Amino acid sequence: MKELLEVLAKALVDQPEAVEVSEVEGEKSLILELKVAPEDMGKVIGKQGRIAKAVRTVVKAAAVREGKKVIVEII
């Protein structure tokens, strides 16, 4: 999941070297925290959050295939 989110985020931003994804293991779920450069925040979120929602949907779909629950947070 971490690698998938990293690949998606790097494709969206102008500064792919600033993309960081960290995993936080919860009781019942896995939380992925996505950090990007401040200038790229708008590109990751998109108009009215559409790109962020799409990224979350893709990651959740991949997680369901593995039987996990994943939450994506953009920091």
C-alpha cells in the first residue's frame, strides 16, 4: 500500500523527491500519512478534493484485495 501511494503522489507533484509516506499501524487499520512540499499540496488535493478522493479510492480498493482497511491522510 505504501509503495502504491508513493507512486501515485510522485506522479502528481512537481517535486517528487519531497514526497514522504509513513505507515502508522492501528488496532484494526493501517494509516498512511502522505507528506508533500507545500507548493504541491494543491496538486495532491485538487479542486474540491477530487484528486485526494480519487487517490484514497485507489488505495482503499487495493487494500480490500488484501483484506485490510487503510486510511490515507494528507499532511
